[in-house]
Amino acid sequence: MNAKNTYRIIDSKGRVLIPKDMRSASGLDYGDIVKLNVHSEGGAYRGRRPVT
């Protein structure tokens, strides 16, 4: 899988839009929980399905 960099602007409410092609490639869907981690090198996100 080739890495793809993309840049997004955080809106006034702190939201970031993840593009549809990235959501599809990551298996993310409406209502999924996204875990955000901040590292000394920068931030990262990881998709995670909610536990039911």
C-alpha cells in the first residue's frame, strides 16, 4: 500500500474532514470511533469500530 499524505484544515469547532477515499481505504464509516494519538514527532489517527 502506498502512503498518501493529505492536509486538512481544522474548522472553528475543532473538526477535521477525513476524505471519503481515505475513510474507505481505512474501513471507517459513519459512527465509528477514531482514536487520536499525539506523539512527540506529530499526530496520528487510527480507525476503530465501536464495541457493542
